[in-house]
Amino acid sequence: MTDNEADDQIACSAPGLMETSKGGNTWLFSGAVPGQPFSAEQLTHRLNALGIRIRAARNTTLIDLASEVPAVVLSQLLGLHVRTTTDWAR
């Protein structure tokens, strides 16, 4: 199957999907306004609707990162107080 055939097959099975990708849009997640990305709120709402809880995933990721990166470095990268990142590392 060629790339064009695959594109046509996707376009038929998901109307509206190919228009956003061929329109010169550089955003992975296009917003409602052409040429603009999703807002954080829009993305959170859509992911929550799919059962993906962003807050829990974010917190787990930060705590995991704190166990692998020195607290001082993490605090500087995230703009947080070093005490906060030190607490996460425990």
C-alpha cells in the first residue's frame, strides 16, 4: 500500500482528520481557532473524557523525576523552592 492509498483510507474512516493535517497547520493538537493550538483546559477536558487523569499523572511523574534528579537541579528547572523538590524526593 502506498502512502497516498493509506492517506485516502484514513481520510475515509475519519472525516475531518486529514483536513487539519494538510492545511499547513504546524500544531499537533489544533485548537478551535485555525492556526492556534489547544488550550491547556481543552486538552485536559478531552483527556479526562477519555479517562486519563492528568493531575495524577503529573504528580506521579514529578515525584518519579525527583527520585532521579538532584533536588536543587529540579527546583531550578521547574522554578520551585528547593524544599518542595526535596520533599518529593523522600
